[in-house]
Amino acid sequence: MLALTSSIETPYHRLRAGLKLGLLCLFTLTLFWVTDLRVMAGVLGVVVGLTVVPGLAFAGQALRMLWPLWPFVVLLLVWHWWTQELAQGVVILMRMVAAVAAANLVTMTTRLADMMAVVERLGAPLARIGLPPRRLALAMGLVIRFVPVLAERQAALAQAWRARSAIRARWRLVPALTAAALDEADHVAEALRARGGAG
């Protein structure tokens, strides 16, 4: 599994994980109150500025992490152009990109262990109803780490398909990707059992 934390040291790395996650939640909630195109453009500009501050190499990494959004970008633009609500579609698009870019900025500058510790502290009251906070934090950490792994696996499967067939893969990759996900989950489960379980 891959870590999402950037190896490029930035001032954001020194901020506490709880503070960054709290600001991210507040920022994401605030985005849904913004409906004006110019205000949303300014908000997106602030996120871009914060991403560029640590340097172009860091910004390049962040931009590559946004690449999987392109199908949603195309779908949103086409749909709102068809319904003659393009301005509203652009606002929704900028809101989505700003939220994902801000989340990427947090995950790139925060160690996964620190984020899991925050989730475990916040989930402590759930222990009273039988939900161990450590398992909740572990589940969150596994989701964060598995997403890029499965994205890379899907890209590798698509490349292998293109090398062997002129027909577009589309849904044909779903069984192979599902099998790969189950295989990865099995390996992780074995590793957890070998280390004493999820607690």
C-alpha cells in the first residue's frame, strides 16, 4: 500500500493533524454556502495559492492527485450545458475541485498515523455503544491508503487490456479489479491477524 504523505517538506507538515482536519471540515461545509461564481473562483484561487506556496514540485504532485476527477468534470459540464445552466455547473465543478484539492493538501502534509489518532480520539464516545474507536480509525486509514492502490491497479489493468485488444475495456475490467481488491483485502487481513488483530 502507498502512503499519500508528500516527501517534500512544507510548513503545513508542522501543523497539528487535528487543526488541519478541523479546518478542512469547516472549509468543506462553508463551500456549500457559496453560490456566487466570482466568490467560488476566489475560494478556488486561495486553495491553488496554498498548494503552490510550498513549490512547483509539490504543486505538481497535488495536480496529479486531481487527475482522476476528469470524468466528473466532463460529465458536469456536458450535463449543465445541455440543461442550459452552465454557470451553475461551473460553480458545482469549482466547489468539487476546491474540496478535493483541500483534502489532498491535508493528506499530503499529514501522516496517516496522526490522522488515525485524531479519529480515534474523536470516536472515543462511540465505545459506549460498542464501536471501538481504534477500529474506526483503522478503517479510515485503510480507505485512504487503498484508494490510490486500487486506482493504480485499475490503470495497470487498462494498460494491459489496451496492449492486447483494440476493443475498449469499459465494464470488462470490473471483475478483474474486484478480484484484485479482494486479494489486497485478504493480504491486509492476514497482516493484521499476524500483528494481533485490529484491537
